[in-house]
Amino acid sequence: MKKNVGSAERAIRVVLGLVVLSLAFIGPKSPWAYLGIIPLATGLIGWCPPYALFGISTCKSCK
């Protein structure tokens, strides 16, 4: 798996994932909030499956 997510986007994905995931424990406590695991994981790993499928890369140093 070659990294295809840039550093700025990775940071945004991690923060967004944590915010959405926190809604499972505080706020509306909806089970849909567990979908926050997806942006969190892709941000931590640096690889996004749909990006790989469509040949997209936001990682400048990974090209």
C-alpha cells in the first residue's frame, strides 16, 4: 500500500474522525458515529482505498 494521502489532509482526517467518533460517547450517542473510524484510520495509515482505485494522490512527497 503506497501512501496516497498528504500530511495536511491526514491531519484533517484524524481530527474529523475523532470528532465524529466522539459523538458515539457524548452528544447524540448515535451508532452512526462509529463511522468516524474510517477517516481516523485512513488519516493514521495515510492510504485511502477510493483514492487508490481512482488513481488520486494528495501526497506530494510520495509521487
